Amino acid sequence: MPSSDTANRSYAAAHFGLELGDKGTQDVGLFRSIEGGGIRSDVMMYQHGGTYDRWRQLGKPKFEDIKLQVGMSMSYPFYDWIKKFFTGECDRKNGAIVAADFYYNERARRTFSEAMIKELTFPKLDGQDKNPAYMTVAMSVEDIVFEKGSGAKLPAVTGFDAQKLWTACNFSFSLDSFEAACKRVSKIDSFTVKQTVIEHNVGGRRGAIKLPSQVDFPNIVFYIPEADAQPFFDEYMQRGGRGEQGPGHNGTLVTFDNSRKQLFSLQFFGANICNVAPDKSDSSSEEIKMVKVELYTERMTFEYAGASGNVVV
């Protein structure tokens, strides 16, 4: 019987890594999942005159976005990259997606270049949800090259405990002028910060050059007991009902671990109430009556606390 070729054996998708920087010069850390990073081309069809013959040809390559699902175990350069994304600073990075077998031997590599953050999705936060929370980061890249793995072992995987530091129930939410009313915020819906990417085709270049545009900050939706909602009803009737003008509000969303140590904070500016909706009333329900409050925001900033995070009280 012919001997089996170990190098060509199939391998599980559970072992992988991400490198940022040329030839993996930056340690990124542990993340939950990664997807995307494929290449596709549209098919162009030609037909001459009245003949029935048709010719097909591949068009320009299109490189798919790479999506990462990350927790709190990434290295500082990665969170600093997110911080720059919120300020509109275009920080491009090269790197690679590395696939490994059961023994952590490198089997395949996808090297990408000129990557920039395109979207960042925050998960739903709920005071009753004790499961780990993860952010989804989408990167837009200009070029991807598929390469055979070198067979070298991946660096030792660390940070499994840090990956689960952030749980969906550990957060605090505050809004200027509504400090007392926000003490019992029980839930915050998921939201996505987006940056429009413009594709620019130049001369005979096969791939498009990708340029950043403005950053679009989403609305924030949170839920409070109806017993605490009267200040929000009054504010909305003053601004939305009677049309009185006034300055926007600033606020902060802080996440922390089980020991009340801060993980990161998200500050938003120029916020105002655009929707206040009481929950459905049902005579057979024994749940606390809640009110949904929606804020629009003009600007947001992201700050990673790191190893020296403050204790939240």
C-alpha cells in the first residue's frame, strides 16, 4: 500500500492565527473565529456581430472582507487600531491568516495587504446574560495571496482566560443630565460603527485601490424600567414634541470583568433622544414594565483600559 502523505492530510478548522505587520512582527493575540478573505471575479462575455459564438473572460479580481470575532485577549496594537478607526484615521496594515493542524503546524497561509477596518459591531449587552461577549471586526483589504504553509509551529497559544473576561452582563451606562435615570439600564441593543470604503480603479492595475470615507456612527438603543423613564419622556416632548432646541448630551458605555475591573469604554457625544417607546402591556405578564429609549449620536471614541484598567464602583 502506498504510504500516506502527512503534509496533504485534511485538518480541522479549529486551529488558526492572525498576524499583523510584515512577516508577523506584531503579536495580535487570541480571537474566537475568522471568516472571509476569498477572491472572486465577475465573468465578462463578448459576442461579435450576428454570430452565435460567445467568448468569456474573467474580469478584475475582488477581494472579500475579512471578519474577526474577538474578545478581550487581543494585544494592545489591535485595540489601538480600533481606537484610530473611531477617530477616522486610516491606519493600513499588512498581515496574514494562518491555518494549522492539530499539532499547530502551519499548513496554509493567506497573506493580505493594505487592510483597514471597515465595520465594528458591538454585541447586545443584557444584565441577565452571563455568556462571553465578542466584537465583530470587518477588515477591507486590497490584495490577498494564497500560499502553502511552511510547516513551522505556531507560537504558544495564550490568553484563553482573558478571552472570556468580558461577559454581556457586566456594563454600566451613563448619560449627562440623566445620571439617576440611567442607573437601572438593563439592556443595550447591538450596534455597528461603519466606514464607507470607496474603490478607485487606476490604469492597468488589476485590483482596485480602496480609500476610506466618513465614519457613520449608529443610534444607541437601551432599555430602562418605566418607573425611571419620565425624564426621557419630558426631554423628548421638549425637543421632539415642541421643537425646542438645545445642546446634545454626552454619555459613556463602560464594560468590565467580574472583579469590576474596566476593560474598555465607549464615549459618545452630541446625543439626543429620537424615540421613546413603552413596552407592550399584557395582563398575563409578570415581567417588569420596560421602556425603550433610542439616541442618535454625532461622534464616538473608543478607549482600551488594558492591564491597568480601573475598578468600576
